Amino acid sequence: MGEKLIINARIYTVEEAGWSEHPKDSMVISESGKILAVGDGKDLSAQWQEAEVLPFEGKTILPGFYRYPCSYARRFPYPSV
């Protein structure tokens, strides 16, 4: 698996002060399911020119939630696939 450059996404991260929404021209670079960088689109696209580009068309990227309360899972069940 090579690097993937995610573009046109709504990107949220968790900073020390709380949630942070990144500007619309921000991009994410990932490899093997791990985020390597989030930042300015021009900088990331120049740095990772060989990355596969994945257009997210306005979809949202949130930080991973590894553990959640059972009440949350009951209120928002995952859809069947």
C-alpha cells in the first residue's frame, strides 16, 4: 500500500483546546491506514507527488474512536452492510 492523498474533505482533528476544523484547502496524507500529515493542500501535494489522490467530495474525516460507551452504541447503531 502506498501513500494516499485525501482531497476535498471536511477534516476535523482533536487539539489540546478541543475540536479543530481545518480549512477547505487542507489535505490528509495517509499510509497503511495511518494518518501521516494534515495540512495545507499545496504543501502536501508538492511533498507527496507520487501519492494516489482520493477525492472525498465533501465527506467528513473524524479522529478514530477506539472505545465508546455502550449507551452511545445503542443510540447510534451501525447500519447493516
